[in-house]
Amino acid sequence: MIEKRNVLAVVLAGGRGQRLAPLTDIRSKPAVPFAGTYRLVDFPLSNLINSGYSKIIVLTQYKSHSLNKHISTNFAMSKLLGTFVTPVPAQQTHGEHWYRGSADAIYQSKSIIDDERPDIIVVVGADHVYRMDFAQMVQSHIKSGLEFTVAGIRQEKALSKEFGIITPGENNKIKEFLEKPENPVGLPDSPDEVLASMGNYVANADALLEAIGDDTKSEDTTHDMGGDIVPYFVKKGTAGYYDFKENKIPGQSPEAVHYWRDVGTLDAFYDSHMDLNSPNPEFDLYNRSWPIFAGNSNLPPAKFVHNYEGRRGVAFRSLVSPGTIISGAEVSNSIVGVNVKINSWSTVCSSIVFSDVVIMRHARVNKAILDRDVLVEEGATVGVDKQLDLSRGFTVTDSGITVVPRGFRVKAV
């Protein structure tokens, strides 16, 4: 039996998310809505809580108001039991500068960490979609006797330029860590795959605090966990890796094993939503053994209405959130957020609709992302005419996804 340790979790949630603009024009990346009822930050927070870790600080920075409000409202823990999920806004505790990188964010929160006197610190990113039992990674870290452990996920070798790549050594040590290499060596048991960093770390608290303390004094650094702190421990010979394929989640279907998505671009964000609509999705939102927590909106169930002329409101191969009314309209292969109203003779196809959107009669929405509070007027279209969408100032990706920013009123031509 491995002895229990005092574990503190640190969630890095200051991401600007420029590649997700315009969805991040008014909010930070971790606060971006996902799958109708969630925000991206809900996934790492739910993983930590399900793992049994309920002392969590969330380091925020960029446009963090909605994120701070969401966390404070929906993740209230018990003061009596000493558990908490606390958003920590960017601070200037060491000089007149905001967070210069993820390692600096942790260093500037050192006083908060010291108050908890943790033995182990779990550091996770706030903008990936996956399920992971961090307790298994922590136990593996303790067993290894090393100071620092990096979670790695197997990826196609062709994707190496998008990740920090781990070269495995003996006894689960990291032999080498390469940042976005062109042509790394494949894994011994799978030459066409590499082990990519997931941006999740487990560290002995004293060793991590010493490392980031040294880093903050250095001039030759970007103050980044992946770019600077991982190589620090690799050079020291005390860095290990944890292969995500070893992680077991209760209730997980065979199709969902080791699902992990970086939704850092509009295309990746869109594709990960479309994954959810398949009959047997790789990522199953309905796993009650490992729930994804989100706030209760106190909204009524979704409603599908026949209009007075007998036209039916229908949705197929879609996720429809509470409070939404589909009245005499057709929704297909789409994700619809809370409190949405879609009116008669309208169609929504292969799209993501955020909350509080109103789509009037005879409108057509195709392969689009509608941010909150968008109004699509009667007879208007989105995603049907690319040149028209561009003339309105909408973002249209190379793959043809049209993104309408929050609060925009889409008029008919």
C-alpha cells in the first residue's frame, strides 16, 4: 500500500485562445462553452474531483470574469471539510508584471501553495476534452521515486510538430524531451507513434517550487512548464513519464478509451462537437460513473412543438440542451445550447448553437457556430453563402465553418 500524500491541484486557466477567435474575443479559452451545457474548464475540474482531489486552485488571467463567475457559482465545495475550488486572478506578487508563462503563474501563486503545505502538486491545463483519473498518475509518480512526471499520450508521428515529444528511457524515465520536433524517433513498440505531452504534470512540491524559483531568476527562459520546467527535470535526471494508455476509467466504453482532444482551433473545436453526435461516440457524456460536472441552470427540459399548421419540431443525431424550444423546425447533426428558440420552417444542420440564441422562421443555418445571444432574423441564412458571410464580417475557416460572434443580429438579404 502506497502511503497517502497531501495533494494540491493547480489548473492553468489563463489561456488567451487566439486561434479560437471570435469565440475568445469576450472570454478566456477555458470559459468557452462546450457540448451545450458545459465549459471547457469543466472537464479538468471534473477529472480532478472524480479522482478524489478537492483542493484546487485555478489560475486565471485573460478576460477571466465569466470564468471566475462560473467556477465560483458551480464548483462551491465544503469549507467545513477543507475542500475548495478557488479561482485565483493574475497577481503581481514578484515584480510589476503579470504572468509571463505557466511556470511564472505557479511561482506568483507560491504563497497560496505554501498555505496548503502540499506534498505533491498536480498541474493540469484547462482547455482539453478528456477523462483521466489523476489518482492513478499520482500513485505511479510516487512509486517511481522521481521528482516530476509528465502525462504522455500516443499520437501519430506526423503530428509531432504540434506537441512536446517524450523520448522514453528505462524505468519510465524521460530520456529526452523535444519541443515540436520535425522527425522524432517512434516508440519502440509502435514506430509510427510518438509519446506527446498532454500538458498534465505531477511533481513533488518542494522540487517543483525550487525549479520554478530558479526559472524566474533566469533570463534565458520563457517561464513555461513544457518549454522550460520539463527540460529542467530531464537534465537533472529526475523526470518520468506516465503513459495515458495505462489510465482506466470506470464506466468507459471501448470506443471511448483514451479519448483526448486539444480544441485549440475552430476546426478542432467543431470536429470534437461533431464527434459527440455519432451513435457510439468515442467521448461519452453519459458515463455516470465519471460525470462531467456543470452548474444546474434550473431550466425546464427541452421541448419539441408542432406548430399550429401541423409542422413538427424535430431533432435527430443531435444534442439538445434544457430550456430549448424547437417549434416546427428541423435540427440535424447539431449541438444546441440552453435556452435556445428555433422557430417554424427553419433548419439547423451540422452546427453548434450556443445558449440564448433565437432563430426566426424560414432561416437556414448550416455548418456554423453561433455564439451566445445571436439573433437570426426571419429568412436569414448562415453558412449557406460563404461570400455573404465574409461580407458581414463573419469568420469563415478554410474548411467552410462560419462563426457568428456573440450578440450579432443576422439580417435577411
